[in-house]
Amino acid sequence: MKNKKYLAIPMVIMLGMLVLSLPSATTPVNSGSSLKYDGVVCVYKNNQLVECKHNLITNVGLNAIKTQLGVGTPFTQITNISVANATGAVQAATDTTLTGEWKSCGLAGQGGTYVNQAGNGQWNITYQWTVAGTGCADILVNATGLYNATGASQLFAEVGFTAVTLQTNDKINVTWGLVVS
């Protein structure tokens, strides 16, 4: 009987340690993998590549993902693209709009074309503008943003790129290549 008591004590201690090591309801379990986002934006002027760069996902973008996957009011489709002259502006995760966004000369934000890519969690969103209008020469474009369909203060991601100067009838194409893994 005495030996059984000695066996019970280590079992109780081990069980207590196991219970204490379990994560609480507010502590996520680390399974060794996580959701990852990557975005590369490529800009073309008159079908000539200007530059491809990784973008900055904003806090709005992070919260959009959170509400889509969790609890909250889901965002409408994140497919609107805008271009801007963001000279002097610094990209920040706290941005809610794209500084210097063009709204004239045929360069207003537009709903891009969504194209599913081979492989899980890969897609492109692309749009091509043509500069048009009176007084639309020497248009400087050096940034792009990705919004949800309503646009208003819902900047999902943004990126600055090598500035291009556009003239009337020039075309600028922006392609957002997005991957979630």
C-alpha cells in the first residue's frame, strides 16, 4: 500500500504540470506554421517594365485579413488600384489613403482585373490606364495602392516605385502579384 502512495505522488505532479502547460483560451497554439502574405507590384509604362517591388501591407490590410478570417464585418473585394504622385511622402503601415492619388487625366482609381494564378493562394490584380484630358502632360507617377471596392480610407497595401513621367496617350499598367501561404 505504501508503494502505491509513492507512485501516485509523481503521477499527480506530472498531471498538474501538464494542465499548467496547456495554453489558455487567449494564448494561440504555435504549430510551427503561420499565414504569410507577400505582394510584388510590377509597373509598366507603354508596355516597358519600369520596376517590380515588394509592397507594404497597411494596418487596414492586416485588419481586413483578420475580419475575413475571424469575426467582424468582412471587407468588400480588395481589387481597386490607384496611382499617385507621392513625392516626399513616406509609406507607413498607418496609412489609410494613398498620398497624392491621381483623380484626373484618366488616372483615377479603378477596379482591376482579378486573375487566378497556378498554385494555391496566388493571384494577380491588374489595370492599365491611358493618360487623357486637357492639361495632362508631364504627369509624375511614383506610387500605387490597393483598396477594397469602396476605396474610402480602406488602403490595403501600397508601394512607391521609380517615378515615371507620362504624356497624353501614354499607358501605365500596374500589376499586383499576391501570394498567401
